[in-house]
Amino acid sequence: MPKVNVYLPDELADAVKAAGLPVSAICQRALEQSVRRVTAIRAMTLTDLDGSQLSQFTERTRTVIRLAVERAAGAPSVGTEHLLAGILAEGTNLAVRVLRAMDIDPAVVENALTARVPLSEGEPPTRFSDFASNALELTVTEALSLGHNYVGCEHLLLGLLSEPGGVAGDFLREQGVDLRTTRRTVEAALIGYQHLRAQPGNDPVLAAVRQELKPIVERIERLEQRAGSK
């Protein structure tokens, strides 16, 4: 049986050893699931973005993917750069708000990305590139690791940063966006809203923040209720 080396951060490696986990069995099972998902994503026809492969994706995330397909017109496939362009073009999603929270101006990023990947003309592609397929699989993995049963734009941003070979990840890192900080910001944004909801009083600043984050959390709650009813 072939051997595959898996490298872990020091803290995780220590935790795995302390827990005495059967690493080989766990990794094998996780890889089997990932292979099935990424194979299905690569086989997808992008004329059906409401199909079963994207059933966990929120409507806003599917809108981002539709925008990415449009942005990729004339290209052989939808790449990670087009997925990032879709996030920025949609403009109202949590990924964009996370960038702002890290003092990254989405408009500046969008202009720089357009300069790097100019608009072109032609028919929209019908497939994801291999890098984009991998990024979407990592997107699902990020959602699962955060304990979420939905896939939002914030997870897509993390998936693009996690994919080591795509244009989007390299581009974001050039703009000062790193995976660890982004992941913590996503967690803080969602946890912070729950805290704000519990705060009493009519402070206008708190009220404005609650209003800003309300659609995000309501969407999450609807998805969780829907999943719980299945």
C-alpha cells in the first residue's frame, strides 16, 4: 500500500499525539470523501449551479459562482481568480466584510485583480479549472471544520486562500490577506454578532452593527433549521 506523508502544524501534531488518534484511518476516510467531492465538482456542468453538488452552498454563494462564470467568459475554464472576482462583484457578502475588517479595501483589491486578469469576450466556460475545483473542495472543508452545515462566501474566501496553486490565493497573499488571520476574523464576525444580539440597550452604534450583520445570521439560522428538518 503506497505511503503518503501528511505534515501538521506543531500544535495540531501535539494534540493528535496526546489524543492517541488513529491518524491513518482518519486521513484515509477524509481523503476518500474529498476525492469524491472534487471529482464530482470537476465533472459538473456549470449550466446547472443549483444541482446536488452545490446543495450546501447558500444562494448568495451560488450567485457569486454565477458571477464568476460570467467573469470567465472567453476563458477555457472558471479559475480561482474568477471566483474571487465573483465575491468582490457581489459586494454584500460576509467575505467582503471580513476583508474590510482586516483593513483590506475590497474596491482596491477588485481594481488590482481586474488589472491582473483583464476582462475578455467570448462564451462562458462550462467547467471549473483543477485549481478552482480544489478550492471549492477546500471551501467545503473549511465550512465543516468551523462546524457549519452550510457553505457561505466566507468559506469560499478561506478555500481560495487554502488552495496553494491558484491565482486567487497568490493574489490575496500579495494584498496582505493570510489564511490564519482571515479564519479568525470569520469566526469573530459570526461569534461577535451572537454577542451583540444579547447586549441590552439602544446604543446607536450597537444597533447599526446588529443591522449590518442581521441578514448573515438570519441566513445561517434558516439553513440550520432547514437541515434539521431533513
